[in-house]
Amino acid sequence: MLIHEMTMTEFAEKRVTVSTGILPLGSLEEHGPHLPLGLDAMHAYALAQATALVHPCLVAPPLFYGLCRSSAQHAGTVGISGDSLRAVVYDIGLGLWRQGIHCLCLLTGHAGGTHQSSLVEAGERLLETTGLEVAVVCVLDLLDDARQLIECKGDSHAGEVETSLALHLWPELVKGGAPRAFPTFPRFRLVRDKLSHWPSGVWGDPGPASAEKGRKILEIEVKALVAVLAGLEEQARAGATPGPSV
Ligand SMILES: [Zn+2]
């Protein structure tokens, strides 16, 4: 159930029985020379839609902008600050709560650590100020059961996982391949010239990617996300979350 495609009447009827929502999040960010810039939000949105087919939930329109640090200087990356991300995610969460959502999953396709920290901060603020149950989930954290399937260790960006998903979901948007690569950022020191430490924009190995692998990865992600939503709903029932109090 996609919120932006529902009418006022449909939404009012649906929220009587369904009070779980997913907010898909991503980034507008380089994904190597072969994948589309919007892949992270597209991935989270596709996963949310596939999940809604097997577990009743309302899917909010995705946010295509996130906090991008390592890829900030690559062509096509347009990031927003942590302040903006926290503010917009909090505002959307508050709005969904006021509209009858009791369980909210912030589902991010962008795995940047600083980006995820901002989502956790926004989620914590929602816990403090509303009765929402909140989960912050990065798509990479749903892949525990895909370890056998994924050949490249440490694959995280524009590599085996994302290329496989893109080959499965949007084959027309995959422009060839890219060589295996990992960045060389120093462990502690922050760097100004990020491009010289990560010229290719690939973090992993697109080589072993396939559409069939993408299909299986999506299936595994859906199963894991359903478990997260069920956990949120169990917590909401246990806590007997009251109506909007803000
Ligand atoms: Zn990505």
C-alpha cells in the first residue's frame, strides 16, 4: 500500500487496521560508473513495496537525499547535512504518527555511518516525543542469511549486492560493469581529497553479480524486514501505545 497513491478516504479506512509504516530512505550518490545515482532510495523503496505484499504496512514516498561523506566529491552526488536529515525524518515521523501510524521503520538503502547515525538520532527523538515504536534498518543489515550467496567479503557499495539487485529490478539502468575496488581511506584521519582515496566509487566487486542473485537477495531482505516489523508490532501491543500525544 503506497501512501501517495491512496485517497483520503482509502487512507482513513486503511489506518483503522494497519498502523505500521515504512519510510524508505536513500541518497543521490555515485554508484560507480555502471549504476544509477538514485539506487539506494530505489532499493529501499522496492524492498518496502515487496514487503508490503506479504505483511500489511503503509509505504511512505521515499526520500532520495541523504548524508554522503565518502562520495561527496564524485560526479552526481548531492547530499544533505545531518541537521537537515534529522529534521526532515523527524518531521515525517511526527506526521505519520499524527496520521495513525504506531510502528515506523526507517529503512535506508544508503549505508553511510554518519547518515545512519542521523537516522538513529531522529528515531530517538521520535521515541521521546511520540508513542511511536521505531526501527532504524540499513538494507545491508538484512543480509545475514545471504552470506553463502555473496562471494565478495566487505562488499557494500556498487558491488556484488547492489549490482545484482539492479540487474534484477532495473536491468535497463545497468551500464556495463566495473572492476573490483576498495577505498584506501586512513583509519582515523579525515581527508579533504576524498576522490584520491576512492577514485572508482566502487566498494566491493560487481564481477560476481547476477540478476538471479539479486532476486534471491531481495527475497532474503523481505523475510528479514518482515521479522523487524513483527517485532515492532509486538512491542507496540505490549506497550499499548496510546494515540497521538503531541
Ligand atoms: Zn548504495
